Amino acid sequence: MSLFTTNLAIPERRLLLKSLLVLVFSIILAWLTYQLLYKNKVEELKNIQSHKLFIATNLFSRELSGLGDLLTFLASSQALSQKNDQSSQTQGLTLQLKQQVNNYFIEFGKNSSRISQIRWLDHNGQEVVRVEFDAGEVVVPQVTSLQNKQARYYFKQGMQVAAPNMYFSPIDLNVERGEVTKPFEPVIRGTIKTSSDTHLLSGLLIINYRLDNLLTTIRDHNIPEAKISIINRQGYWLLHPQPDKEWGFMLDKPRLNLKTESPDLWHYQNEHPTGGDYILNNVLSSFIPLAIFLSAEPGVNTNELLFYATSNPNFLSGARTQYLFFVLVIFLSLAICGFFIIWREFSYQSKLIALSLRLQNEQQELKRVNDSLTKNIVRQQLLQDELVEANKLSSLGLMVAGLAHELNTPLGGAIICVSSADNANEKLKKSMLEGLSKSQFSAAVELIHSSLHLAIVNLDKAVNHLKHFKRLAIDRVNEDYIECLLNEVVSDLIVSLQPLFIKTKVVLVEDIEANLTLLSRPGIISQVLENLIMNSLQHGFAPGQTGIIEIKARRFGENQISILLSDNGSGISSTMQNNLFDPFVTSGRGKGNIGLGLYMVNQWVTKLLAGQIMLNSEQNSDNKFSTQFTVLLPINSKNPEVNNIN
């Protein structure tokens, strides 16, 4: 078996494993996507139904909130109260009082379009006064039409509630003479018990409050996503999207009941008395209880309703179908893309295996070339270090040459003066042997004195030059961080460079703030400034061109010193400014420059002095200076982090 076939067996096994993983991943992702989309749809539907339920319950509560106040106001009227000048009417009312009560009921009922009946029953359940309201019309039945309501539940319950408490009946349909009135009149009855001690009649005041307009308003809010139903605690519908299912308990149709049609939903809502959501057969049902009136009397029925919002079955079933199709597309897309990527990867791996043998040989060749390049880089680094050292030696040579030039004048003068004094001394000796006059002696002494004085002055100049050079030389070789004055460092440097400026028309100006003390390496600072000065002198000015190079230093903030080296030379081109501090970058390579001056300046400032260096240059500028190097040095270069402490 060939090496290529052996290496290909592993990718084939990986191809099968990855294909299986892609298939499983696509199925899981498609299923999760389906669940997420369906859940979001259900949540959207819940929010719609919750909003509709809020509207329905709010309408219901607001409509019935004033019923108790109406009943209280009706019972507290002076027209119904027992007069002090009349005897108790426990058995009935006179015609005059009935007429008075009738008139009051008529005026009271006209103030509310929801009142359908106002009745006053005696303690036996017999209607004594009754006024009906229908579409703005007032109907006062004949005495013979008055009925006895002793058998009705609301009379029995109402008589059990002592005033001033009130009883409110469950919502049902109005019944006259044992028959449900048609068209249906949904009502709720409020009762308050009256006593002969306080009222004209001992019995029960009743207000029939019509709810047909309210139920119609709620029905008008139905939408396919949320159809409102109202159910009493026995499970019968008071409101249903299909009106023929309403009022089963009043129409002797016990099967028209939620318990019968959907026992699972009825069981679920019994387990969640505070409300909830339930999905059955692609129908989402949201429900919430609403307590309309709760009686304070024990043994009296409470009045609580359940508000349901149900969705159209097609809403969720259509969403399921849509989402299944969508996730099927996702599954196929993922699977196809995954298989394509795996197959392409397998093809690439096959090609890579075919090329790997060739690459192994090429890698050996590349390793050999790399080793050779590494050696060349090492040699280049050594050469760079040697060039840096050569640059330093060249700088030292310039300083030595300058020193020799500076020493030549004072030392030559001193020699001449000493020679003159020696000649005067010899002449004095001869004159003393031949005979010396006083004037000759005075002239000889004066000549010797002046010659020796000039010799001392010249020797002092030479000694001063030697001191500057000695201090500069010591600083250059000293690698310790010492405390130094910046003006002394600059002064020593200027003395050493003065011979170079004598040969040019460029003036070196010094402007150093007094007493700038810093803990640093003065030799490195001197080397930095020397390189910057030499860079300006060599590249900024043409031979014979006049100009100014200024060294200016000031305290910068509390913990830094700013050194500005500026010149009014030709400036630096913008193309060179981007990489000016890189090694071997120079504009004077034809003049023997190697391009390490500013590179070393940047290294010394940032690495050894813990400072920063910046350049600002503009060619053909009208400003006083065309090029300016800014060097920021910390007061303490040995521990620069101390300067950052607030």
C-alpha cells in the first residue's frame, strides 16, 4: 500500500464522522429554531389575549362600580324614609305614598340608562311598587300585574343581608312570571333590606341593572386571536363567540357548559384560581377571574366570573405549518452547506496530502536557507554594533581634535609669554654684570611680570578646557545614574563643539533654565544633544550658509524637563519623517553618513533615559525654526515610575 493511500484513510473516517455531526447539529438547530419561533408566536398571542382581557375586565369593573352607590343613594332618600308624623306602614302603603314612591323611582331611574327595573318588595316577597324602564320609556304596571318574588333566589339571599349591607345577585336573565323574557335581558340585581323603623315599608329594595350593552361592547372587541368569553363559577357562558351557547343554566340546557365541553380546561383553571394560559387542540385559552361583588354576610353566595380569551384554531396550526416548513428549509440549508464544506475540506486534504511529500523536501531546503539567514542577521547585528561604536569613537575623535585646537591657542600664548620672560631675565642678568641702572631694572621686572601674568591667563584657559573635557569624558564612560545640572552638561558639550562652529557660519545658542537638576546619565544626555546638533549642522545647512541652532531647556510640569533643539535650516521632508528614527535612514549617504545617529538618539532617550523624543519639521517654512526636536526627560531616569505618583 502506498504512503498516499495510507494517509488518505484517516481523512475518509473523519469525513464520515463530520457528516454525522453535521446531520445531528442541523436537526438540533432546526428543532430549537422551531421551538423558539413557536414559543415567540405563543407569547405574542398571550400578549394579545392579555390585552383584550384587560380591556374586558376594565369595562366590566368600570360599568358596575357605581351600582352600589346607586343602591345606597336610592335607599337613603327622604322620599322612602319613615315620617315622624306618620305611623309605621308595615303591611302596605297608601295610594298617596305609592304614588310618591312611584314618582321618586321614575325620576331616579331616568338618571341611568342601565337601570331596567326598580322594585320595592314587602317582607313576603310581594311587589308593592315597580317601575320599568325600556329604551327611555317608563312603564308603571297595574296593581294586578305586580308579582310575588318570594321563591326567587335573589329575594331569599337579599333578605338574609341586614342593612346597611347590600346583596348583589349573580348575573342572569330577567324572568317575568316564570318565563325568561325575550329578547334576553342580562341583568344583575342589587338589593338592600328596609325596615319599618327607617322606611315606609319593611321589605327589600331592588334595582335591576341591565348588562346587554356592556356585553355587546365587550363582544365588539373580539378578534380572531382573542375571542372573549365570560363564564360563571358553575361553568355556564354568559358571553360566548357563539351566542347559542350562552345562558345554558337559564334555558335548562346543562350541556352548554365548559365543564362538559372541555373538562381538561375546566380542571386546569380550577387548579389555577388566579388565572393562566392553556393550549388544547391548537387553541390558546387565557383566563382571569374577576370578583364583581363579594357579600360580607356568611352563607350568602359570592359573585365571581371567569373571563376567557380564546384563539382561532387556524392561528396556531397555521403557525406550526409555516414554522415547520421554515425549519425544514433551515435544516436542508445547513445540511447541504455542511456536507459541501466537509467534502471541500476532504478534497483539500487530499490535495494537501499529495503535496505534503514535496513540502517535506522544500522544508528541509527552507531550513537550510533560514539557518543561513540567521547567521547573516547575527553578522549584521554585530556590524551594526561596530558601526555604533565607530560612531561614538568618531564623536570622541572630533571632541579630541576640538580640544587640541582649543588648547593650541592658550598653550602657544603661554609658551611665548614664558619665552619673553626668560629673555628678559637673561638680559637682566647681563645688565647686572655690566652695571644696572634703576630704570633698566624696573623695565625688566615689569616685562617679566606682564609676561608671567599673560602666561598664567593662557594656562588658566587651557586648564578650563581640560576640566570641561575631563568632565565630559567621565560622563561619557560613566554608566551610573548621578545627580547633575543640565546647564553644566550643555556647557561642557558646547565647549567641545565650539571648534566645529568656528569653521561655519552657523551660530549655536544656549538657553538653559537655571538649576535644572536631574538624576540621570549626563553622558548619554550629552551624546543625545551632540548627535542632534551634528545632525542639524550636517543635514540642515549647506556649506557657507548662515543659520542658528538653539538649545532651550525648561521645566515641564512637576516631574519632567523639556529640551528643545531647533534650527532654521532646510527642514526634513515629510516622506522621511515617518521613519526618521529607523536604523540606516539618512539623506546624506553619499557624504559617508550611515544613518545610525537618530536611531541611536531614539534608543538612548527611550531605553536608557526613560524619556520621549518628538519631531516637528516643515520645509520652506516662514517660522523662526523649520526643524525642532523635543526631548522630554524625567527628573528621575533611574526610577521613572516615581514621577507618575500623584
